[in-house]
Amino acid sequence: MSGPLQQMLMPLTAPASWIYGQAVAARNRGFDRGRRVGRVEPARPVISVGNITTGGVGKTPIVAWIAERLLAAGHQPVIAMRGYMARPGALSDEQAEYHERLPEVPVLADPDRLAALNAFLPEHPETDCILLDDGFQHRFVHRDLDLALIDATRGTMRDALIPRGRLREPLESLRRADAVIITHASGADAIIEAQVEHHHGKPPIAWSNHTWSHLRFMAAEKGRCAEQRKETSWLRGKRLVTMLGIGNPEPVLGQLNQAGASVLATIPAGDHERYDRAKLMVAKGLCDGTDGLLMTAKDWVKARQVIDWTRWTVPVIVPHLVIDVYEGAATLEELLLRVVRDFRGHEPTRT
């Protein structure tokens, strides 16, 4: 939050942030003493991927990147997540995205991740490692590797605690992470590196960026959705409307600008928003006469269930997101594989 409203609310947000920080500190002291921390049974190595801020840092693509490396090395991971904003009997948006991208990886969505894992693992002895999605604050599960993500574009290292800022925890909490990964970075940044080393104790292990390998192009054909693949060069000169229900839409808008597309309108959407037919029809009206509606895969897995293709007249464009770990990839991958390979029951593997 910025601008005049922030200045007006400052007298309230500053003390509220202090109170929040005291509550977080008390909670962490309990976990540091081992209270309420459980282990999965039968024992498996646990890799946690999380962050210290609210909003999107690119966690889902990083978890998918890790899962793909584990699969390539012959391992069989399971992803355990909260399943935020899932309708009863339905998949959450991130869970549906994982199923689509990683069909061979089981995904457990349950706020009580330890109970879900302990119910799942005895029936699936082939599963040899666990990925905790958004696990940095979910300390109820013992982890053997704790990875924290920091978005290079959001000023995290200068931010304040909720509600004054976006920090879920003080920056000093980075000390308990085994490694820090920078996301949405266009190149190594000496200032961010020094700030991370100051609070974490070590420089970031890896630097990454989000790139688009191609576009999924969905259009109506005989009253149904027909999907094509197009190169990202298709975006040049196109006039688009966006609907981005993600924590941080700015990197997507930046990539569209770099690709040469014009964004005529941005339809407001909250993070994890549940789309309904009424909202999609409003979106359709704004898109008439344009080259299409662009949304992320996280949005598409929900929107596709409610689009009426007998009345939909513009294409829906979904960039296929891939993670480019352009610095530190080999070191990070070796760390991941070593944690799984060298796991010895309940003896924690540390870096």
C-alpha cells in the first residue's frame, strides 16, 4: 500500500505491526523449542519451499521446477499444500495447476499437512520425498531442507511487517532457512545479495526469473474450446485485456510490455479469486474487438470451468510459465538431490 491512504493509516498500522511482530516472535519461540513439530511416518525427507511475504513470489513454479528435477533423478515426490480457497469437493487453483503440469506427482491439499501425509505415505511406499508448498511458516512438519524465496521486484528487504507492509515475519527469520532463492530477477543484484547475506548469514544460493516458453491459445470451435500452441512472438502488436488473479501481477504486465503487446484494460481480480460465469461475461464484453483475454495458468484452471464457449467470441491466451534458474542451478539441484539421497530416517540433513 502506498500514497495518501497509507499516510493516513500510518498511526494505526505501525502499532498493529508491532503487536503482530510480538505474536509471531512468541509463536516462533515455541516452534524453536520443538513444540507441536511433528515428523512424517513412515519417515521421508521433507523439502519446504516458502517465503516471508504475502502475495506471489513465484512459489508454485519453483516447487514444480524442484519436482521436475527430483523426477528426472528417479525420485517420486509428493506435494503437500494447504489448498487455499478450494471449494468443497473441488481442487484449489494451485492444486489443479500442479495436476495439469505434473500429472505423475500426487498433490495433497489439507490445512493439516502432517495428518494428510501420515494417511497417504503408508499406502504409497514408492513415494520417497515430500515437497511442502508454502511451508516456511507451516512449522508443524519437521523439514530436512528449508528454502525461502524472495521476489527481487518487491523491495522485500526494506519492507515492514503486516499490516504496515507485506512481511509475514521479520527479516531475521531468514536465519532459519537453509538457503534463499531470488525470484523475478533479471540479473544478480549486489544490493539484494548483501541484504540477504546480512539477514540470512549467506548470499542467495540461486537467482531465477520467470519466462514464457510458448502460449496456450484457446478459442471457440463449434461451441467448444479448441487449444492451439503459439509462439510468444504472436503477442507483438496484439491488443489484449488481462485478468490476473495472482498476488503480484506486475511481472506479467512487464513481460507483455517487453513482448510488444498493448494492454487495453486490466480486469481487477483478487489472489485466488473464484471466478463465476457473471464475471466472465463481463470480461467478454470488455474483450469484444480485442485480440484476446490473457490470464495465467492459475486463473485458467478455474475460468475454464465456467466459460460458456457457445457465447465466447475472443481467444483466451495463457502463457506457459517456466523457471529459468540462470545462476546457481547446479548448486541448488545438487543440494536437493543430496538431501534426498543422504536421508537417514529422523536424523536431520543440514547444509
